[in-house]
Amino acid sequence: MRRETLEWDHSPKNIKKAKHMRAAILHDISNQEFDYEKYFPGSVTARAIAKQRVVELANEVKAQSISEATLGYYLDEHFRLGSLRWKNSSRNEYEQIISQLKKIFGENKPIKDFNVKFVRNWIIDLGVGRSRANNLTAPLKGALQLAAIDEIIEYNPFNLLKIRDLQQRNDNEDEDGKDVDPFSVDEIGAILKACRPEERNMIQFAFGTGLRMCEYIHAKWAWYSPEEERIAVSGNYVDGVEQKKGKTSKSNRKVDLRFMAHDALQNQRDYTSDDLIFLDARYNTRWTGDKAIRQRWRRILKAAGVRYRNPYQTRHTFASSLLMLGANTLYVASQLGHENTAMIERHYSRWITGGLDGNKRTELLALYSQIDPKRRNEFPVFELSD
């Protein structure tokens, strides 16, 4: 029961008015239509009720926002904000992964459903290596962080999880989350033999230099120094955009030319002689991406009778071949554009100690010995057991 004082003069007229007011209040109460501020505007109780109502309305709006907040909205918002600072390669990769996440969970899935248990079980069930798991979870982690900032969820579940504790480590996993599975000397020969003339030089160059695909499709004659017998890698070409800086701080580097790569360059002079070393022979224009190359690569391996592995394995073949021949790990890291030897030691440990028999070593030396006579004896001579 609340009491309110009417600031009216005591008179028969006001007493009658108060009785009518009381009757109206009782009527509104019985019909659940009573509005305190209507009858007692400005009173302490009316102000307190109004304040409480504002809080209740805010909570109702927040509850509605939470129920309407979806995974699709926050993934799109994360992508929109991230696009302002990402490189083209990262932006396109994020876009593809976000599309996958929407298909997996449904873009209308409430964001509040992504609690620690749900996210943890999803990561465990991914069934991919740690590198790939990091790539797949990054957009979801960013989306949930935005939802936490907006107070749609209390906290980001990823702040309480460590992916490395939920995924089995694969030491032979490459930078793209795929197994390191290089080609043998015999397979290299079969692949090059199965190439068409206009295809062979680029693929041979890839095997002989270890350049990434985004680097060798961007390779320019200006990079080539016949005096030094080196290629000075300067940037790459990703999704139609020329990048002056590579994937890491060491990506712009000088790569020593070996017989296989040198021969490919000399033969390529018959096809291109201006700016870019390798062109898409179908249109005599630069390669615009990896799709067309991957299609050709699949056809070539099938024609060669070689088990399929992705084109990135040309890079792994280069690295593992040098290591089996006895090259220093720091040197191999510098040739690949890695910042240190950690990836070399982790991914290629079996090839560092693998060794070669006499015939295979001779065949590999014919491909990977350096052109410059001063650097030709870089590999140590091993005594081969009978």
C-alpha cells in the first residue's frame, strides 16, 4: 500500500474531486491499466517506477537482441572489419572459411549457442591438423569476440581453450595444413616427361627453386642474374593483386640457381622474353591464379602415372632433396624464405637423416647441383656403405 499527498486546498469541491480520482484509480487497477505517473506525476514513487521501467525495457531489448544475434551476422561483421587490414590472400581465405562455417552451423544459428563445451567438442571433432584447425577456427573466434564486446555473450569461449591441447600435432604438416609428401627422383622425371612443352619449364623451375606458386607465376626476367646465377624473389601475385612483400619478412630473397632451374629458364626464352618469365600459354597472358594450374597439374600427374599430391609438393621436394644431399638447415630455410630453421627441423626431420643410396644421390645431384662452379661443391661427400 502506497500513500500520496494531494497538494490541494481542503474544500468540499476538492474532496469530491479526490473521491472521483480514487474511483478512477480503483477502476484502472481492476482492469490492470493503472499508470502511477498519470495520477501522481512528479512524485518520488512515480520517478522510481519510471526508472525501473527504463531498466526493464533495456533488458527486454537486450534479450531480444541476444535471441536475434546470429552466427552469420557476426561472421560478416568480423569479415567487414578485418577486410580493412588484411592482405588479399588472407581476405580471400577468410571469405572461403566463413562460407564453410555458415554451411556447417547454419548462418541463422544463435550466437549464444556457442558456449565452451560446444566449441571444444567441435574442435576435437574437426579431424584436421593443428595448422588447419587454427585456420578454420580463426573467423569463428573473431566473430565470438565481437559478440562478447557487444555483450551478446558473457565472454569468448576461445579465451578458455587452447587448440594445441585439443588437436594432435602432425610434424609433417606443411604451411597449408597438408602433409609434406615430396616426389622422388623417378617421379620428378615422369612428371616432367608428361608435361606439354609450354608447361614443362614452369614446373621444372618450381621443382628446381622451391618457390611458392604465387611467387613463380609472378617471376620476372629482371629477377634473374646470369652473373650470380640467382633469382632475386621480389613479391608475389595473389588473387589478381601484385604484392611487393611476400608471406614472411624473409620471402624476398635470393635463390641460388641449380641445373634443373637454370635449364628451365634457358628453354623458356623461346616462349617469353619481356617482363614475366611464365605466361598462361592459352591466352599468352599472365597467370591470374592457381585454379588453371591445378587443373593442368592433375592431368599431368595422371598422365605420368604418379600418385596425386598438391602442387605445393614441388616446394617440399626442393627442400627435402637439398637436405638429403646434406645441405645446411639454415641455408635451406633461407632459400625457402623462412625466418628460422624451426619449420625445416619440424617438417623435414626424416629427410635430414634419411640419406640416399649411390645411384639416387647421383641422379639428384644432376638436378640440384648449383650452376656457379664456386658453389657447386656445397654438398658434403658421404662414404656410402656396401
